[in-house]
Amino acid sequence: MDVSVDVLGPEYEAIVLPMGEDSEGEVVATLVRRRATDPCRRAVLYVHGFVDYFFQKHLADFYVERGFDFYALDLRKYGRSLLPHQTPNFIHSISEYFAEIDEAVRIIREEDGHDVLLVNAHSTGGLTTSLWADRVRGRGLVQGLFLNSPFFDMNIPAPVRIAGDVFSRTLRARWPKAKLPAPPAGIYVRSLHRDHDGEWEFDLEWKPMFGFPVRAAWLAAIRRAHARVHAGLEIDVPVLVMASTRSARGRAAAEAVSVADVVLDVDHIVRWAPKLGPHVTLVRIKDGVHDLVLSNKEARDQVFTELDRWIRGYLPEPPSV
């Protein structure tokens, strides 16, 4: 394996996962690894959202302190895995990501020897890993899912959503990289970054202030994935879904950006979460932002308190040696 010290510092390793080629050329994913202080057989795999990558070191701290080895996957064409010849974040199908999730899980379980795996995913990562977990049900590869503000529907008015579906389906075959209109971006990332209005340090090349363009094929892929969730999945492990108690859109977003989800409609998350499988726990976080672990301290503490309680209640201990 191609292993090096990660950009987050010497506690973290970056493992490059070759993923072959697509129409743009070479494709890679990147698995970030941080070991717990003592050898352990429980692990967590974090998967980021759209226009995002792993940088939330305090999330890794939380798991490592509880005896988990921590892993995070920068998917193809995101963050550490974005190559110069690639269109950022571009795919034709959500299932393209399954290859790197499969390989990450193989390394975690077979090479690193873990028996219990929790998948922790945010936003679009929550959509992707839900479909992945449904695909691998019955194989014992994952023992639980924690979905942080999963992206289960479009946060736009219904007429615009319907028009966007038709437009993206029409364009994706002939002009898959066509840029589509998207809601204004910038205030959310600005509210997070420590050089602006927030407290977090991250690379604005990998998570830019105004995002990356929404492409026709990507949107069509997302909407097909949404339809699958809406029809119902059969994930066979406990799932914890968290969402803020409120959303804000349009003019209201600027004033509420530090105490609400300004990216997704949290009512969509609440509506579709029960469709994931028979064992879903839903928790609402007061004053939570879109990435709940980047919320203000009081809300963030609630996230970690609820997550800790759920882990102790539902995630199995590894088998004794």
C-alpha cells in the first residue's frame, strides 16, 4: 500500500487506494487512518459529504478516546483524492463510490483485523453509505450506521425540483458535465472557517467557499439514489440518524446560519429516515448546523452525548479472543 503521513499531522496516515480509470483517466481514493492508543478490534469509517473532505480531528478524538481505530475515506475526485485532470466531485452513479468503500472495509477488517465496524457518514455520504449498507446486508461487514444530516432529498421548492429532474435527465446522456443552476453558496462555509466567521481549519481548495458546480450527470445520479431511499431500503443493522431541529433558506439563512441547517431541509431527513430499515433511531439537535459536529459547543456536546449513548446501547463489543 502507498502509505504516507497525512496532511493532518503525524497521528494520521494517508493510504492511496488505486481505483483504475474512468473517462477522465486515473482514479484514486484516499483512506485516512488514526490508531487508538491501545490495540483494538472496533473501528469507525467516516465518509464526507458533497464539496467536502475529512478534516474534523475532534471527531476522530471522540472515537479514539472510546477505543476505536478511526478511518476516514476521501472519495474519488474529492479532497486528498482529487487529481489535476479530474472534474471535482463528478460521477455518473452513486454506485461508483462502492468500490472504494468496499476496499476501505476490506483493509479495516482483513488487513487491520477489526471485528466491529461503525460507518459514520455526513450529508451526501449518508445517502451513499445507506445504499452501500443495503447492498451488503447479510454479510456482516458493518455493525451500525451513524448518519449526520443525511442528504435524502433536494432542499428546493417542488416545482423547481421536478424541473431539475427533467433537465438533468435530458442533459446527462449528451452533456453529462453541463453546469446546472444551484442555490447560492458561501455563507455556510464562511460561517465555519476560522479565517472568517467560524472556528474550524480546513483547506479552501478542497472545500471552497462557493463550492463546485453542480453537473447534470451528478444531479441525475443523486436523484436516482433519492428515489431508492424513498422506495425503502432494508439495512439490517441499527442506524442512528441526526438532524438539526430547524432549517433556514433564502434570506433567513444568513441570520440563522450558526443555529440551523442552511443546506438541507431537516423535515426531509425526518420523513425519509424510517425508510432505511427496521431499526432507526432519530435524534434532533437544537441549534445544530448542517455538519452537526461543527455546530456551536452546546449543540456539538449534545451530538457527542447522544452518539456515545447510542454506541453503548446498540454497537456490539468485539468478540473476546
